[in-house]
Amino acid sequence: MSSSVSAKRVRFDADSMWVELSDGRTIGVPLAWFPRLLNSTEDEREKVRITSRGLHWEALDEDISVAGLLAGLGDRPRANRTFAA
């Protein structure tokens, strides 16, 4: 995976999220992979911020990296994350 690949545009249909990448590819992933997006409104989904590393939805507390999309990874439960004391 190249770190130089970034998201350029995001769109949704009834079942999927489509991410256009800077290298010309478009990745389609099921919304079921990301429960916060699946359960959000169309208006909430449209409020995505595209960053150099991926996609961010402030109101939904959702972050999706381009690297994760390219690796085929869906949402990871927060309970499995490690936090420093």
C-alpha cells in the first residue's frame, strides 16, 4: 500500500460507500462494515471531512483510513483498542 494514495471524493448509495482515490481507483465497501455510517442519516454521511490519511465524520465519531479500506478492513470495536493510563 502506498501512503501517497489519498481519498478525493466520497459518495453513498443505499448499501455502499464509494471512495474515489487519487490514483484513479474507486473502492466500494458495504455500509454494513461501518455501523455508525449504516445507522446515520444521508445528511450526516455527507458531512465527511477528507484528510491526508482518510475520512472523518465529527458528529458520528467515525474515522476510516484509506489504508484500512485498501486492506479490506471494516470497523474495529473500541473495546479491542488499547489506551494508555
